[in-house]
Amino acid sequence: MTSTALARFNPAQPGAAGMKAAATGLLVAMAALFAVTRIYEPRYPALGWVKAFAEAAMVGGLADWFAVTALFRHPLGLPIPHTAIIPRNKDRIGEALASFLRENFLIASVVARRMRHIDIAGAAGRFLRAPEGEGTRIRHGASRLIADIFEGLDDERLGGIVKSAISSRIRSMEISPLLGHALASAINEDRHVPMLEAAIRWTARTLDANEGLIRDMVHNRANWILKLAGLDTKLADAIVDGLRKLTVEMSTDPAHPVRRKIEEALAQLANDLQTNPETRERVEAMKEELLANQSVSLWLDTLWQKGREAIIRAARNPDAALAGKLGEVLKSMGTTLEGDLRIRAAINQFARRAVAGLAASYGTSIVKLVSETIRGWDARTITARLESAVGRDLQYIRINGTLVGGLVGVTLHALDML
């Protein structure tokens, strides 16, 4: 999170500046009251009680002013030891926060234990299903938080983590059996037929578009005798007509021999992908070549940027993102998630394992990201924002210290009188 992002984040409560003025005004009033009572006490001895109150209140107010100020800066600009605590210890605070995250949230066993009693699927179902009321307020708040997080975090570093996670997941997964199983399932359920027919139609269109090229090839390769007799043209006609007739028959006859041969070849490929070691090795080698290709890396970069921009855009305008058909689909999903216990249990188990796995694999990287992000914050900006965020409560501390100090002063004066 950069200083620019911090500048957008302003959680200060209204009236913090007013409370600061009130606390300072009360301290000044106690000082003035002490001065007045000190002058008139010899004439009016009862003012001793007021003087004791004002004197102790002034001391208490000054002490609390010093304590509050020392958190964020040097009081009066003097380099007093153990002051300006937050600016001087910004990096250590980042390390402590990172350690807290690691020890309480990013250890696989801790994550799994904490998530065991969390109904993520049910909460997601209620969140998606609720169109109005509390759900809307939560959705807008969560959307703003998501947008701020994605805009504030180091884009390059976060994108690198995402790409590394995708690449590592693909590398650790043997995709050949998955491809083989998917192809076999498609063949068994005839889901390959539309693709096969589309390929036949594409072949027919390609043949029509390149008829002249075929005729030129036949003419150029025919000998002079065929050309002299004009047989090259007839041969080209026969080839083109034969290929055109073949594509028409294949598209209209599901039992065509060539079509059967293609389906047998696809079935054999599905089997080889699952059982043939050589085929599986070739597929894995192709996968590694693809992952090492610079174009794939650029594609992942583009994919990440588009996904990030889409998330921010949707988060900035959640009502538009959830309107229309998408909103109806999400509400239907929410109803299903709430009502189907089996689906909820399966999703909760998957989420628990996924989050625990992410914590185990990338917990260190996330902790490092948090620590380095805080280390990169501008000390002046983060100090001002933290002081603004808790400023109202800090000024209450000063006011309470002034009043409590005064009461202690009266008590001590009473003891002294006794």
C-alpha cells in the first residue's frame, strides 16, 4: 500500500480535530485557573481546594499530552528518548504484524482448525441471495474493501505470486490422464460429434476457398503428355469433386467409414493419454515447453491484469455487476448453497483444504509481502493516518487524564488538611 493509497484511506471519526481543541482548551483552562487561584488564595483560603484541583489537573493533562504525542512524534520537536515511537518502529511493527499473521492465520494446521466450524458455503449463499437490506450494505462495504486492497497492494509482486501459483499448480498436475478422461467421456456421451461436424464443415469451406490452389498444384505436377491431352484439368476436376463429395458424405452419414476411422483414432488417443507412458511423457514435455514459452508468460500477465481490472471495476460498482442475468444466476446459486446440505459440506471441505494448502505453500510469501509493504510506507503519512484514525479516543485520554488528575489533587489536598 503506497502513500497515495493511504491518502485515500481516511477512517478518522468526525470531530477528532474538535476533540483535540477541547482537550488542549481544558488544559489551558486548568493552567489559567491555577494562576488565578494562586493569586487570590491568600485572601480566600477556600480557593485552596480549587487550586489543588487545577494544579493536579494541569499536571495530569500535561503528562497525558506528552504520552499521546510521544506515540507519533517528538514532543515540542525535542529528540527525547523513547518518543516518536510509531515512526521509529514502523519496520518492527511491520515485522510484528507479519509474525502475527504467520502464527495465527498462515499455518496450515491453524487455518484448518479455525475453518472447521466456519460455514463458508452458507455465508456465501446468504450473501448472494440477499438482494436488499443488510446484505446490500455488507456487499458495498466488502466491495470497497476488495477494490482498495487490489488497488493498494504491490501489483507486480501480487501478480508474480498469482502467476507463480498458477504455473506451480499446472506443473504439479499431470494433465495427460485428465485430457484422456475428458476425451473418453466426450466420446461416450457423443459430445465430440458437434466438434467433428464442425471440423468437416471447416474442411469443406477450406476446400472451396483453395480450389484454385489444388488445380494449380495438379497442373504444375502433371507431365507434358497430360497437359497436351488436357487430362490435367480433368484430373483436377476429379480430385476436387471427389474431396467435395467426401466431405458431403461425411457430414450426412454418421456411419461413414472415414468418420468411423476418425472416431476410432480419437478413442485410441483417449486411451493412450491415460495408459501409454510414451504419450503421457510427450504431453508433459509439451506442457513444460508451453509454460517456459515467453508468449505464455505474457498471456498470464494479460490474464492477471484483465482479471484484476475486472475485479476492481465490479467492486467499485457492485450493483451493476450483479444486475441482470448474472444477478439472477448468483441469487439462484445462493439459494442452492443455503438449501443443499451436501453441496455446502463439499464446498466447505474444498475451501478448508484449499485455504490450508495456500497457507502452507504461500504463507511465507504473503508474510514477506505484508512486511515489505509496510516497510515501504512513508513514515510521515502512516503516522498522520494512524493518529487521525484513533485521534478522537486519544483526545479523550487527555481529557480524562486532566479531570482524573484534578480529582487526585483534591483527594491529596484533603489528606493534607486532615
